[in-house]
Amino acid sequence: MAGMTTAHKHSSAPPQMPVCRLCRYYFITHDPARPYGCRAMGFKSRHNPAHVVFASSGMACQVFQPRDATPGSSEGPAGRE
């Protein structure tokens, strides 16, 4: 049961939300007033996009897609001989 939320003590406790920085649609903007963005949902915000989605819809993000592995991260010793 480690990592799982069992009974909610508060009715406003958010469900398991994805980590935006691990999502392919997440991006950092050059706008200091709205530094975080979601390409799938088409918005920029001052707050983490998953929190904005939950606050406005009451549901956890439904479009989370994990980022592809970066070249050379765990693909093997490519280029390291």
C-alpha cells in the first residue's frame, strides 16, 4: 500500500496527479508571469498545469503522455567507446 492513498481525511484531497515535467506536452515558457505550459491543453500558467486542470475540472489530467527516452540516456553505450 506504499504510495497509494487509502481513505481521504479531507474531501478536497486531489487524486494522484501526473508529474507534468515527465509529460511530453509540458514546456517551460519565456513568460515570467506564466512560466509553465501544456501543449495538449493549449495554455500557459503561473502554476503547475496538472494543478490548474484539477482546480478547474475536479479531475486529474487525462492527457498525460510520458516523454520518450532521450538519446543516449539508457539506450546503451552509443558513442561511448
